[in-house]
Amino acid sequence: MINFFVCPKISNIALKSLVWFMTIKSNLSIEQRLELVCEAIRYCQKVRNMGMVKAAWSKALREPIFFMWERRNGGKRTAAQFQSLNASGRDWGSREIVYDHAVPFTSLSDDLMAIANPKPEVVREILDKKLVCCVITKDEDRALIKAGLNSKMPEAWDGEDPFARYKSVGIKFEPNPRWKYEPRNRIISSVSSDTSPA
């Protein structure tokens, strides 16, 4: 594996280049993708511990997760596991819909950065639990912003239900028929019946 820790600035460029290169290879296995995400976590932990501020390293974590894991099923249209009922059938080109993380990335990032020794199985468990992507409408996105929930979960969040932000502003949602990967079943079964999708 490439050593990204020689110089933070050069390392960040090297990491982004590696992510871009590996993303265009369609034959990456799930294990290879998870190992690349683990390497990104290790890099970000290293530079954080050297004193780099979160704003400087967070993109080096976000990009590998987005391209290596989140978009392994294709573009945003197919990367979202769920969609709001209001977003169903809307055209991407109309600028009426938004690709959204049900649990804001900051919460996912905090959990990943807290792992003492990032291993693929531990990282996957967190990704499957918290990396829940949805397509919502612009109006629904505005409702989240108005409620102060554009980048955080509700105060009373139990730490389990990934849909808590949406439910707090009345967004109804359903599985995205374009999603092809099994973890969505684990997301649905991990929440109780009173919090499952509409």
C-alpha cells in the first residue's frame, strides 16, 4: 500500500489521485473498496493527530467513501437506497431533487475516525448502518434547513434510526427501485417497525 504519511499536502493529492484512478476500475471487489476506505481513515487519523484541522482532512475521507463505497452502484440516481415519495418520478435535470445523506456525513465521519484500528469488517458495519442515501425534493431539503437539521440529527435521536431527520419534518420515503445492493435490507431490519419506511 502507498505510504500517504510522508507529507500531508502531497499525501492529500496522492490520495485523491489514487481514489480517482481506482474509481474508474469497475473490477474492484468489495474487500478492495473497503481496504481503500480503511487506508483513507488511517491517513486522516494520522494528519489529524499531527495537528491538521478537520476542514483540511475531511474531504480526504469523504471522497474515498463517496467514490469507493457509496457510488459503487453507479451514479447518484442508483447510489441512493431510498427516495422520498415526493421525489419519485422527478427528473434529475429539473433541479427539483437533491441527493442527501439521511445521517449527515459529520456523524459518519466521527464514528469512523473514532476506530482505533480500522479494519474492513468494522468499517463496513458503520457504513451499512449510517451511510444511508436518499433522493429528496428541494422543498424537503429546505424544510430540513429550516428545522436546523441540514447537517445534524435531531436532539432526541436514538443513534439507531437513520430516518429520524426525515420523520421530524414529515418526509415520507420508500426504497429506491434502482438500488441493487443488499445492505438496504439490513437498514430496514435494523430499525423497529414504528420507524420503518412509509
